[in-house]
Amino acid sequence: MQSNRKNEYQTKQKAHVLHYLEEHPESHITAAELVQALNQNGTPVGAATVYRQLERLEKQGLVRRYSSDDGGSACWQFGGAEAKAGTCHSHFHLKCTVCGVLIHLDCGHLSEITEHVRNDHGFTIDPARTTFYGLCSICAEKESQRNGGK
């Protein structure tokens, strides 16, 4: 009996994690932020359980993990139909170094660059693991205003 309860408990926790991510499809959230959000929503889930469920959901292709090369926390996002279809791996990402927003970038010009690098340099770029760092338009505008519009 105990193992059935444990499996049911894990299933409920997984459902809470997945539901939150589904309700916030544009969010890129760390596991710690997800724990805090679930606790605030009245569905408390422990940190270890959240990490475990995120890893399971990632293996199922329902969520995507975005790891930062700067040693910061990984963030997670619901993949939705895009993840189920396996298409989220086909584009690059932009990450704002100020606010942390992660933007999916589908751009024909980058496909041309990818093809050029492959054909002329013998190197295949992995778009799903390629992230360009800089400022999003909102943070760039704020910085411009701080610098007197320059």
C-alpha cells in the first residue's frame, strides 16, 4: 500500500509542476522559482521533488531545460506542441544579460549562417544549444534612457 501512495504522491507533484509550466508557457523559470510559485499557489512541493519531476518531464519531451554557460541556474520552459513535435531543437535562442528573458529565434539568416559554417568550415552548429547573449529591446531602451538617449 505504501508504494502506491508514494507513486500517487509523485504523480500529483508531477501534475502540479506540469500544470504550472503549462499555465505560463512563455516563462523560463528556475527550479527554485518554481518551488516558490507552487508554495504561493497553495500546492507546496519540495525542491528535490521539483528537480526530479522536471528531469522526468524533460525526458518525456514536455519541458525544455536551458543551461547557462555562466554557471547560473538552469531554467525550464513548457515545450507544448513544439516540444512534442520535436521542433524546439531547430532554432537559436537570445538571452538578455540584464533581465534574463530567453527568446526563441526563428530566422532565415541564421539558417544561412549555419549552412555556411557547415559547408565552408566543416562544423555543424547545434541550434538548440546555441544562445546569443545581449540586451532585449526593453532593457536596451532603459539603458538608452539612462545614458540620455545615446
